[in-house]
Amino acid sequence: IYYTDSLMIGFYQDASQVGIYNVALPTAGLLFIIPESIFVLFVPLMTHYVVKKKKKEFQRLFYKSFWFSFFLNLPIALALIFLPHLIISVLFGKAYVAGSLALSILAIGYFFRLTFLPYTKLLEVLKKQQSILIITLIACVMNVVLNILLIPSYSIIGGALATSLTYVFIGMSNFFLARGYAKEFIQT
């Protein structure tokens, strides 16, 4: 999903658009650093609590990881959404400021996806990797179709929309699946 946009922008648009997009894409990807770091620590503990059937401890840790991830990532997301011109011009120079709107759109999609990352990790803890695989495969097809529909008309904005919509789909799908599988461990 991550590189599909770049490849398809390269197919439908010129190389300069790919360059501009490839500034916005990894910049929005900065949002992954904090949540992934948190879950490297919390997933083994969550697994331990599931195996030992310690529901209260699991719930406390699950919600703590959710809120830690959300609130630590929120300022970064807000900066990427509302100050993309400044961030891109400082990091890469004014030549790439054309990717500002794409950065804002990607940041919204990434933040949404990462808000629901605890539910993806919960599916991993519950050994539901097959469900994650199915969601990911559907999301990959969805991303390609959206790119085909959006990039020819909207260029890098279409690519950003395709990725953001795909990440919203992944986040919501994992949320609903995890809630279904883990009724005894999480309160909804």
C-alpha cells in the first residue's frame, strides 16, 4: 500500500509529481514512530494477560496503550495537517511545497489508521493473523482501484486520498473485528 501510490503516480503523471509525492509520503509516515514504539513494549504484556486470563490488567494496559498512542501522536498529526507548507519548506525546501495538501491528507489517513492500531495489535495477540491478512489483501486491491480512479484526474492529491481512504478502511475493519473477537477482554 505504501509505495503503490508512487508507482501509479509515476505511471499516470510525470517524474516531478512522483518526487513531490515522495516528500509528503515519508513525512506523513513519521506518525508511525510513536505508536509502533509503544506497541513493541505493550504487545508482549497484552499477550501475557490474555494467556493468563487477566482481564482487568489486559483492559487497563490496552486502553493505556490506546490513549498513550493517541495523545502522543496528536500534536505531530496536527502539525502535519495544519502546517504542511512550513514543515515541507523547512525539511525539503520550497520546491516541494506543492506536496503540502497531499501531506495533510496523508496525515489524516495515517492518524486515523494509527488511532486504531491497538485493535490491529489486539488481533495479533488473539492469533487472528488470517483476519489481518484478509483485511490487508482487500485494502491492497482497494488502494489500487482508488489510485486508478483518482490519480489521472487529481494527481498526487488522488494518490493521497487513495491511501488515506485505504487506511481508514483498515483501521475500521480491524476495530470491528477486534471488538467481535475480544468481547470478554475489552469493553465497548
